[in-house]
Amino acid sequence: MITRLPAWVWLGAASLAMVAGMVNVVGYLGFEHQAITHLTGTTTLLGASFAHGDARASAHLALVVLGFVGGAVLSGAIIQDSTLQLGRRYGVALALEAALLVVSVPLFERQQIAGAVLAAMACGLQNAMTATYSGTLVRTSHLTGMFTDLGVFLGHRLRGLPADPRRLWLCLAIIGGFLLGGVAGALVFPHLSYRTLYIPAALTGTVGVAYVAYRLHRGPAGTLSP
């Protein structure tokens, strides 16, 4: 059961899911037509490329996987904890995510796989950054877990078992944010192409800088425990 979810968790989860939705739709609409924010499909394609002996595709897909994992490694090194808690170095992580997305744009425009690798690294960093809050898993770059939790909630309700409505609303907030980001990205992509990524970069960068300013203003005393 979720003991409590303050406003910053709701807003942060939905906003980061929207960022991921926008980044992912750019990956699908771009030259590789490939998911960026999660690795299930990428790993499946990697297996198929191994089976078909396609060395070029295997190398590209493996680099995207390594990029995502590398982003998670960066997140672990920067934040140093898997529990969401105000006072940690989320501002640094968000600013780095923004920088990775900005640098990926010209690489994407030159149709270089390095663009997808850097975008995947940004998403891996983001996904690892939002790990748990009060024992509740919070992932923002993919929706499989959210839809699973939604189904479990409905199954419990059908059987008359206890079900935490706050978990339901958290799932819906993340699903809705991701979907909204996908819609926005798809509408903007025909006009801005890969420069669409500047929008989520601006969002994460602005929030990151604001969060750093908050930490500097509040100091250690500003840390809030879940």
C-alpha cells in the first residue's frame, strides 16, 4: 500500500512520462523506426539480428542497449540511492539528461546511430532516477509495469480484495503522461523533425536547474523523507 504520495511525486512522474513518450515517438518516426525508452523490443530485434547474421544491425542494437544501461549507471553514480527523496541530486541528473538529448539531435539529423544511443542513455538515466517512493515502484520510460499494476488492481476489485486507489491513479498518471507525450511528439515531428527532442530537453533542463537552485536555497535541511 502507498502510505502517501506528495504532489511533487505525482507531477514529476507524469511529466517525466510525457518526456519519455515524446522521445520514444521520435525514435519510431525517425530513420531507425526503433523504440528508445525501453529495451524489450530492442532486445528482441537484437536476437533476430543475431539469428540472421546481420552484424551491422546487431552492433547498432547492442549499442542502444549499452547506452540505456550506461544511463542507468550514471544515474546510480549521481544519485547513489534507489529511493525517491527530495534533497538528492536529481537536478544534476535532469540537466545531464537534457544535455544528452540536445547532443543527440545533430547526430540523428546525420542519421548516425550515436543519436539513438545518446537518447537511450538519457532515458536509462531518467528511468533509474525515478525508482521507488515509499516502497512503490515508479518507472517513467515504459508502461508494461503500469498496465500490469492496473490489471492487478482491477482483478483485486473484481474479487472484492483490498486495492490501493492511489496506485491506480499513479499508473493512470504515468500512462496518460506517456500517451500525451507521444501525441505531442507525433504532431510536432513533421514540422521540427529530430529537433522535436529540444522540447523534452528544455523541460528536463529547466526542471533540473530549478531543482539545483532549490537544493542550494534549502540546503541539507530541505531534505524530505518519504
